[in-house]
Amino acid sequence: MRGAGAAAALLLAALLPLAGCAAAPPSPAGPDEPEPTAGPLAAAVDELHVVAEVYRTRSDPGRGGIQLSLRNDGAAPLVVRSARLDSPALAAAATREDEATVPAGLQRDLPMLLPAPVCEGSAAPAPPEAVLEVLLADGTTAELRLPTADRIGQWARWHAEACLAATAAALAELRLEAAPAAEGEIGVRLVAAPGAGGAEGASGAEGGGSVRLLEVSGSVLLSALDADGRPAAGIPVPSALSTAPTELALRYAPARCDAHAIADDKQGTHLRVRLAITTEEGVREGEVVVVPEPAVRDALLAAVVAACASRSPGDGG
């Protein structure tokens, strides 16, 4: 066991310098750090040729973010003083105030945070409109409006998942905790309690509906185990919420043990919970993503390191 403990300490020491870097979202240049431009700016908006897309990186789900990707197909640099995304599917515009420069012929992603969704209607929303405040050659600014393309089909999926999560959150509060586990395993506790509407909302009075938990997924770092400790696609957790919090014990094994994968983790501790929501409109099934608090995330990653260290060399990973 001394060898396993030493291996765990070495692996954890290798991960610590990297983990802080992996957890930080992209940091845009601040207003006190102007970005150089190459060549004269456009004299008018009609001289600009910009293609806009939206998509989400691996880091964005955990921070509630999205990327506005701008490709400058014009001959002049594009200097964006501020940007926003407008959509009827958003309760407010997604905004970004930091200045950014996209040189001619290049592309740049601008990180933004997503507001709450507007969930009326059932049709999938069209991608948002990008509204840019751009700098012109004479020092004035002008507004440039662009349709965006949903690069890999994430916009409509985000909206559907966000609306389901909003409905579920009104009825149930879900959180993750690290829990004790057998050697070579990672213990996770899912705590479910009635939502902000209280027991009345959870039981179907005002606020409308009830929630039944069905299954919890694994992830890129956490391989789900059934009650007998065998690998499983998911962990069934049939449970209807009551007026008191419900604690569900979940068992996982490391899905991978390479140090880089653990250190560069973005969503390996995020677990998808499949649930059924019953409202006046009927029963709807779907998944919500439960993101652990930072301290819990760190504890789970440490548990993965320890579980990996307890493996014999022939176990793989």
C-alpha cells in the first residue's frame, strides 16, 4: 500500500499546478490592454465582411457560457468595442463590454455568459442575432448586426435543456457531495430536496408539478457501477421527492487515469440526472446537468486520483 500511496501523492502533485489553469475560463483583454491593429480600419460598416457563429466549448456548460465566434473576411481589421446576442429565447441580451480585435482574414471567439431562457412555446429557437459596436477609421463607432449560425447544433439543445432545468429547479434542488467509498472506487452522494416552491410546489400545488428521479449518468472521468460493483451505463435512482431531502449513494470507478485527462478536466465531475416532471400539461422526461461546487469538484478529482493509484499496473487506465 506504500507504493499506492506514493503513486497517489506523485499524481496529485503533478495535477495541482495544472488544475487551477484548467478551471479558469478564458480571460479577454481588458480595456487597459489595447490590442494592436494591422492596417487602417474600415471607413464604413458596409466595408466590413464578418461571419458570426455561436458554439460552446467544454468549459462553457460549467460556467453558463457561450462563444460568439467572429470571422473577419474583410480587408481591414475588425475592432469590436462591445457585443451582444439578441434573441426572443433569452430573458435578456448576452453582453460583452471588453474590446476585441479580429485581424483581417482571421477568426476570434468572444466568451459570453448566457442569461436565463424564455421558455414559452415549443418550437426550437433560431440562433441569436449578434449586435456589434465596431470602431471606424475616423474614430467613431457604428452598429453592425449579423445573423449567427449554430455551428454544431448546440443553441437549440442548450435552450431545451435550460428550460427543462428551470422547470426542474422550481420543483427540486439537486446537489452533489463527495462520499466515502471502497478502495478503487469514487463515492458520490446525490442530495435532492424540494425546490424554491417548497413542499407545496413539489407535491403539485401552486408552482405546478412533481419530480421523479430516474437515473444518474457516468462521465468521461467517472464510470458508473451498479449495486454489485459492475460497470453500468447509468445508475437507476427511482425516487419521488418528498418534503424532506433525499440522499442517494452512487458508486463510480475511474473511467481513465492519465494525469493529463484529470488535470485538464472540464466536465468530468458533472453528472446528468434523468428525471420525469409531471405538470398539468402531462409528463415530460429529460436530463439535467448537476455541476458540483468547486470544493466538491476538487474532492471528487482527488478521489479519482486515489482510486487510480490503488489500481495495479495491469488494470489499465
